[in-house]
Amino acid sequence: MTSSRPYALLLLCFCGLSYGATPVSLQEYRGQLHYIAEKVRSLEDHPDQAGTMITAIPDESTVTGENGDIVVNYRPLKNDLTEFSKAEPKLKPGRLQQIQRYIARLEAEAAAYNQGTLDIPASRQKVAEILSRREFRNVHRPNAKETLLGRFYRWLARLLDRIHVQKGAFSFLQVLVYLLVAAALTLLVFWTVNRLRRKEDEAPSREIIPFSPSAKSWRTWLAQARNSAEKQDWRNAIHLAYWAGISFLESGGAWKPNRARTPREYLRLLSTRNSNYPSLSALTRKFEIVWYGDRPADQQDFQETLAQLEKLGCR
């Protein structure tokens, strides 16, 4: 009963001050601002009373002074009090200091209102002096992170209110959300780093891809080539001998196995400074002329192919 009495007085202070009601004097307005400032300061110990203040303060108030009547809009103050009431406990001090700064600015403007021609620089200096006090030292506008977190917490609070979550469950859900977000960000960072570090043509050691040239030993290719040569099938013998050379180089790690490459693509994978480049170039030229050019081949062509294989190391 005692705790609600000051707020009943606050309600009486604003009784009849809705829009269109009898205007109040500047002195009465300044007294109301002073009273609001005191009640806002008491929210440090009783933050649950913010709702009572919001109800007691009207949306607008007409103030009569020597320079004419003005309409004071209290909606920004009420909106700030609403945000304060819904904010997380750790965010409430910052919100409260913002409200105190706003009221201090209203008090400074009210003090300068009846001074004939308003001294704007002096008013600003007065506001600066008020805001330089110790209680406003750490006040700052909410940054993007605090704004987003505030919106998320308000949404989550409304959701929990609808499903009647027990007290204490909110903290658990808050920690759970943080953990899920951290895990997702960690996975994204690891995936990005691994993606950037991975070389395009990097292959695991001793990797054998089925149906690629190196899936069959170069010795098997060469044995089949000699078998075709014994049958005087020189064209097929050169064809098999060529793939023996490709299998040999591929098994040695010259490139990543891939059964879809053309002979010219294999040749381009070797640097022209590579010691094996001249032999592979001669093998490729002989193979293309005989196999793709459909040119007749003989024993001499096969012997030239074997000579290039020996230069590669196929012995």
C-alpha cells in the first residue's frame, strides 16, 4: 500500500492534462518534470513500477508561458519507459540513463523558455553541464548489436508469455540460443577456411579413381601393348602404350586422376620445363596421328613409342 502511494500522487499531478484540457503554467510544468525525474530515479530500485508511470503520464500537455502556449509531447518518454520495462535486467541501467538524459533536456528547455529571446548556445551549455554529471557518464545510444538483441529478447519474451514458460526457463533458452548461434558461426568459419585453403588440384596420397588410367598399372597397359604388337596390331599397340605412359605419370603424382581428360589436356598439365614434357609430347603426337588420324602404323612406329616410354621411366 505504501509503495503505490507516490505513484498515486504522480497520477494526481497529471490529472486533467490530456490533450485539450486546461493548460498549466510553466512553473507547474517544471514542477511536474522535477517530480517525473524523481520517480524515474526511483526506478533504479523499483523497475517494476514503470508500468504505473506510463499509465499516469498523459500523451500531451499544454503549457502556457510568456512567449505563448506550447504542446509538450510525452509519447517519446512513455515509449522509452515501455522499452525500459521490457528490457533485460542487464540492459535496464542503460535504458534508464537515456530516459534521465531526456528529462534533463526537457528541464533545461523549460528553464530557458521564458527568457525572452532564447539563448540557444546557453541552453545547450546548460544541457551539457547536466549531462556531464556522474550518473550520465556511461550513457550512450544503443548500438546495432544492442538494438537487435533487444528486439530479439522482446520477441522471445512475448513468445514465452504466450506459452506460459516457467520463471527461469527464459535464462535456459537464452543460453541455448547463444550456443546454437555460436555453433553455427564456428561451423561456417571452419568450412570457409578449409574451402580457401584447399588447392583445386590437390588429391589424397595414392588416390586411385576407378576407370582412370592409373586404376590399372602401367605395367599391365604395357604388357597388353606388347601382346597386341605380337599380333601385329600396331595401331592398338600404340594406343595401349600411350595409356601406359599416362598411367605411369599419373601414379607418380603428375596430376589428379580424372578419366574425362583428353590427350591434349594431359599434356597441358605438365609444365614445358618438366623433364618428361618432351617424351609425353612425342607420345601424344604419335598416338593422335595413329589413333585419331586413322593413319596406318607399323613396327617402327611402335618401337618409337617404346623409346619414348623408356625416357619416361617405363622400363
